[in-house]
Amino acid sequence: MTEVMERPQQDKAGATQDFDVLIVGAGISGIGSAYHLKTQNPDKSFAILEAKDDIGGTWHTHKYPGVRSDSDLYTFGYRFKPWIGPPIATAEEIRKYLRDVLAENDLGSAIRFGTLITRCSWSTAEKLWTVETKRADGSAGPTYRANFLWMCQGYYDHNNPYLPDWPGMGDYKGKLIHAQLWDENIDYAGKEVVVIGSGATAATVIPVLADKAKHVTMLQRSPTYFYCYPNRSDLADKLREIGVDEDTVHRVVRLDYLHNLKMLDHRARAEPDLVFEELKELIRQYAGPDFEFEPHFTPRYRPWQQRLAFIPDGDMFERIRDGKVTAITDTIDHFTAGGIKLGSGDELKADIVMAATGFKLLMMGGIEFQVDGKTIDWSEKATYRGMMFEGVPNMVWVFGYFRAAWTLRVDLLGDFVCRVLRHMDEKGASEVNIVIPPALAGETLQPWIEDDNFNPSYLVRDMDKLPKRLGEQPEWRHTQDYWREAVDFPAINLDGEEFAYS
């Protein structure tokens, strides 16, 4: 790790620093965006503002046992940096990958660690964003000014996860902790552990807990779809065996994964029952031919209406097969001193309860935004392609994909933003605004995404906090369709009627 990353750069409080672009967040979105800006627009000065004391974002926040990706790294990794390793990677492997990107492209010195943004204010008169900050200890930090903001801080609260207020929680004498707040000093060896939830986090942590715990119970309100597959790429292995260089391996295997994902997404809509039967067969390869899917592994929704939980090497189902893990589908009536009383009347004894109950959405990191002194209410804003917003100048928000790897959109938006910045320079403009065309003025604002399109609990729970789509036009929504956007984004007419320059 470079010295600048070991010792977070500290700018003087009260000082004002000017840049062409400010990137917010040093996770996978921010680092990828910085790479694109530096390589495509080398004339632009920039800094990366990071609230934490190290890089990684999500991969720094989550420290529960076994934390790993739930997308393959050939697509979750950047297009410009080959991934060499198993498709599903640990958090530390991902952070090493990110550190390598920083070191290879001399990006580390741009990061300002320990910088919490309190307010971002746009001035039309000055054509500048003023960004006020504070330190982690609450003391005043420097003020930054920039012409353009690139928001890469994600979409959920890194400090306050979603934990339901179950009755009797105060009566419980064991250890209750949310996965996002996991304490690495917790000793779960030989203990009865209950994990509440059955999404990607639960599927990740359960196999690791089961290796030391006395027993692990996965308590779910409703079942989830799981995709079991060996944690390897036969195509990548073959290409390497015959001497193909890593850049080509990465490009070809990435295309292969993208093709397979596209086919799976299409088939999940066109023939969901057949897709489910195929998912079952993959599970049986690890859980055994007589594995029972009813009632704990038969979801109430179609495949991909919520994110598929990827199970590399079928590890969770191997633990179920071996009797180390049990699944229960029920509701929580209340906590007791020794565990959880279920809606069915049964009681689960537990020394440790881990809640894998998801995120709380947090729009723009909870930062206050103003345009010419007026506070922005994001829930009232129409979004342009899920990345810009009407009436909010010179700002892009990186919100990735749910059905494909998040980072695919980092690369697409990297190209788009750099093209916009060059276009502004060519026009002699210092402001770009999103405006709703007159023909769409009568369209009503709709929720960010339709419930029958993608409806995980964490999204549905806080949908009202997100910006709105405008009617049904693809330009005025986040389509969640990488394959369409990969064609559409490079062809966006930057002089179209939705862009206003000054």
C-alpha cells in the first residue's frame, strides 16, 4: 500500500481548494471513475473525497465472516483491468485489485480520506459546486470547489443498516448483531447461531459460520432463488492453457459472462418455470438428488425479480446436506431470553443471532444539496437515465445494475461523463443542465422502478426516497438493462433537447 493510502491526506481546515471535478467515494465506483477521468480527460484536475480511512466502500464496510462478491469479477471488475483469479472473490481480493488500479495509474494521491461531506451547494452565478466537509472527529474540514460533481458514494447507509424492531429484543440474553456491523472478535465456535435472512449476505456468511458453529439456522420470511456453480471459469482456464494473454482472456470471458447473463435475464421472463427447474438441478449437484425444495426453497416470485444469490461451489447447500445448516421459513413473533419465538409457536434457541436483513437506502449519502440556495428534495426530481436529474447542474450519480454487475455501469458512465466534459469545453460552456422536453411536460412522475420489475425488500421499503422516472420513456428512467445501455449510451446526442448548456 502506498504511503498516501496508509496515512490519509489531511488538508487544512478552513482552506478552500479548487478542482475541475470532485469525485465522491473511493470504492469501486469512485476509483473506476477516477481512472476514466485521468485517462480520457488528462487536462482535468480532480480529487476523490472519501469519508472512511481506507478504500473499498462496500468492501471496507462489510467485515462479516466470508464476505465475498455475488457477481463474477470478470464483469464486476473493470473492463480496463484484467481479473486473474476465481470468478467469485473475497473482499480482500477485491480491495487488492482496487489498490493495484490505484498504484498502476498513480491515483492514490488524489484521495482525501476521512472527509465527510456536510453540504454541496451549486451557484449558477459562479458555475461552481461548493463542498463543505468535516473530519471524522467532527472538527471542521476544508472547503472544496469544483465545476463538476461525480457522485460515487453508493445508495445505502454504511453506518446504519436495516434492523427491524422485533418485540422482546431487549429480553434476549445472547448476542444480536447485524451483519453489516459484525464484530470480528465474536467467537461463534461451538455456538447455536441463527441467521435472519436468506439473501446474498446470508448465503455468504452461513457456510463459514457452519464450519465452526455447533449449528446454524437460516430463518427466512420467504425463500430466495440460489444459483450454484463451481467457482471457476473453464473458458478462462482453457484460454490461459493455450497461451492467450490476460487482456484477451479478460475481454473474451467478460463477453461470455455477459452473454450468459443476458440469456438468463431473458429466459427468466419468458420461461421462469423452466429456469427454476434448471436452478434446482444445479442445487441437487451439491445438496443431493433427493433434496426437498418445498417449502423453504420455492420462492413466491419469478427468477430475477429479486437478485439471484450466487453460491460458489454450492457451499451453503453442502452444509445443509451435511446437517450443519437448517432452513426455516417462518415469522418472528418475539425474542425470548434464550432465542426467538416464531409465529408458528416453535422456539429457536440461539447463542448468537445475526440479522442479515439488508440496507437502508440513503440518497446521495445523506448529504444536503442546494441549488442557488434552494434545498433539493431528490424524491421530487425526475431522473435522466438514472444518472442525472432535472434542475441539478453539472452532476452525475453512479447507480449500477442489479441484474448484472454494478461496475459495468461505472465504465459506461465513465465514458459518458468524460464525453460530456469534452463537449462542454468544445462549446465553451461551464454548465450543463437536464431539462424536461416540452412534449413530456404532461408526463407524471413514477416510482424509480416498477414493483413487478425488481422488488427486493430494501428497495421497496424506501422507494419513496428515490428520484422518479418520467413516464415510460427509457431516457427518463434507470432501465436496469446493461445490454441496451451499452448500445444507447455511446450514441446519446449531447446536443439533444434534454441538455441545456450555458
